[in-house]
Amino acid sequence: MDQTPGLAKETGPSLHYPNQGQFHIMKYLKGLTDAIIRMGGEIYTETHVEAIKEHELIANGHVVKADIIVVATNSPINDLVTMHTKQWPYRTYVVGIKVAKGAVKHSLWWDTGDKDSKWVTEPYKYTRLQSLDDQNDLIICGGEDHKTGQADDEGIPEENRYDVLIEFVRQNFTSAGEIIYKWSGQVLEPLDCMAYIGKNPGNDSIYIVTGDSGNGMTHGTIAGMLLKDLVLGKENPWAKLYDPSRITLKVAGDYLKEAGNMAAQYTDLIAKGDVESVNEIPSGEGAIITKGLKKVAVYKDETGVIHSYSAICPHLGCVVHWNANEKTFDCPCHGSRFTYTGEVVNGPAVSGLEKISLKQDQS
Ligand code: FES
């Protein structure tokens, strides 16, 4: 089509895919979990896995034995290095804005923007419509992705990324009204844009699902079909395509660029901290400070109490960065994330930041 339908701003030509379906993610997951339980499966939530090896894992301090282990944890927590050199973590942002029912046609708009491209200099955005209530729909617009822990390097801090999306919605959907949701998430971008689904490189009994590139529902469904065959020893035509051990020479340039970016993060070990002293940190904020040879992640809570941890990520030793939007410490190397009280909330790290004492009178 010469002009993308439904958007107020000029876009130029676009591809149009008619007759697409849309389903409710939570209802879909509910159906899946019900089916697992109905067929005799058991689901344990609130279960933290600390270690995984062939036929065995440790969860909440208990040893669990298994013929086959599938690690479907966004970032694989079983693999220390290999898979983390083949994919990179990005933060992505989403806003939900009310619009009168019927004012915007049900569609999904998805551009191919890439700020690193020589033709397009904006990060991509994705926009779709969701029914909200009897009178309203919700315009859900996401994008403005950046490498985890590196938003400031690109000149737009995490917390300001929503403003860019809101502006985009207002320009393209003039009937857009009240902003009612904002959230951010994390996606793993694989080297060649295809997810990694299959046997973990170097293992016999451990399978992984990762590199979803923002298409987790699609890849999760593919993984369910593909892994069933692999585990049962059946042939599957998709096995090679998604094989985590594949080598993609066509994207060697991208690999070197991403690997260089990752290596550059280690220079933070000798760089100055964000601030000189804890006194410079406002209440409710965090920062990295340098104490002698140490890097310290500091959070000052709303009452002025200081929480301090080693800023060294327990995965492979990069220095974490403060994320003012999520109030977390994020690792720019492979995407581990930690709450302001030091607990790990995103792998590949499986443990939290080490607590260290930082007396305020030494600040
Ligand atoms: S996530 Fe790998 S060093 Fe932090």
C-alpha cells in the first residue's frame, strides 16, 4: 500500500496482511495451565532455581532429579557464557492510552525502524488496539528499545522513553485520550533474529527456549511443539532452524559490533561512579559510587536510609547501572537485573548483589 492505513502521519509504502487473528494472552495461558493440570502435570510457582546440571537442579534448596530439563527463563540461567554471546538484552517500553470505542480500527501497526540503520534513524514502534470496556478501547504502543543498562549512553534516560511513545500516539491517533498504563519489559535479541529452541550447546539432557525477540507467545508455542518432538526423539523440520548451536556467518559484522559493545562495558570497572558521595543521591533514587577500588550500588530510600551492595554483577562481573524508571540495578552486559534491595529479578545471574556496609559518615 502506498500509505499505511489508520495512521495520521505520512509513512510511505507499507505491507498489508489482511485477516489476522488476535487472542487474549492471559486466557491463552490459563487454558494451557488448566490443560497441564488436567493431564496430570504439576506447576510450582515461587520456586527459585539456583543451579542446573545434567539430570539435576537445585530449587529452593531442594535437589530435583529429572530425565530432561527445559530452561525457558527468557535469559537461560543454566548457561554461563555460550548463549550470552549469541543474543543481547534490550529494555522495551509500552504505553496504554484510552480512545473512544470505534474511533480507531482494530489493527496492528509494526514498523521496521532501527536507529543503527543507515536508512532509518529511529527505533521501531509497535501499536495495536485492545478492547477496554463498553465505551473505550486501548491503544497499546511500545518500542523505544535500548540495550539494558545503556539508556543514558543513547541520550534518553529510561524514564523519558514513555514520552516519545506518547508523542508518537498523539501524532498518529488524534482521538487518543487519557494515558492509563505505562510499563517496561525486557527482550532478548538473537544474533540472526531467530529464537533459540533446542538442546543447550554441550548438554544431553538440558533444553533451552530463549532469544524471543519480543515474540514470546509465538516462540513459546513453537517451542512447545518442537521440544516435544526433540525430547521424544522424533524428527521435526524446524529443529535446524531454531538449533541453539547454529552458526550464522551472514551476520558476523553484527556479532562483532555487539560483542565489542559487551566488552566495552567492562571499562566501567575503572570509570568514575555516577556521583562522588551518597549525599548527592536524592531520596528514592540509586547510583553507583566508587569507594577505593570498589564499585558500590547505593539506593537511598524515601526515609533517607541507605542500602548498599557491591555493584559487581554476580554473573560475569560487569558493573550494574541504576534504572530510575524501574528502581532497579541493571547489568549492561547480559541483562541481569536486581531490585534496589539487591535481589535478582532477571537472569542470567541466579543470586543477588552482595550486601556491603557503607557508613554514611564515610560518604
Ligand atoms: S549479566 Fe552477565 S555480567 Fe551481568
